[in-house]
Amino acid sequence: MKKGIHPEEYRLVAFKDMSNGHIFITRSTVETKETEEVDGVEYPLYKLEISNTSHPFYTGKVKLVDTAGRVDKFMSRYGKHMEQRKK
């Protein structure tokens, strides 16, 4: 292993899953701007979109995706072109 390429200043950081509010604390060097109080101790906070507590692979639950909204958005953009092709 090469010397001098790994960070040396690890600190405890709170990682928060924004989809379900789960917080876990681990050592990291990630840059943060916010803090979160957990059990009376304030930690730097890093927000995650998804973690093992909300990912469908680990939970076995499937999130429904708003496909209707996507179809409406597509039709509003390209609906005119589709109508012209039919004529």
C-alpha cells in the first residue's frame, strides 16, 4: 500500500437517509455543511438519497414510480409531433 495517499483525519459523521429518516454514525472524511444532534451529541451531517434501510434490494419492497407523470411530460413535449406523423 502506498504511503501518504490515504486521508488521516477521520471523524464521526452522521449519515441520514432522506427517504425514511434513518440516521447512522460512522467514521468518514466527507465534507459537510450541516450538523445533527444524535443522543445529545452533535455530529457533522451528510444527507443520502438512499441507504440499505430504504433500498428495495435490502427491504424487499418496491417503490412505485410516477410513470403517469412521465408519460404526461413526454406527451406535452412531443405530442404535437406524434399527431403530425399520424396524418
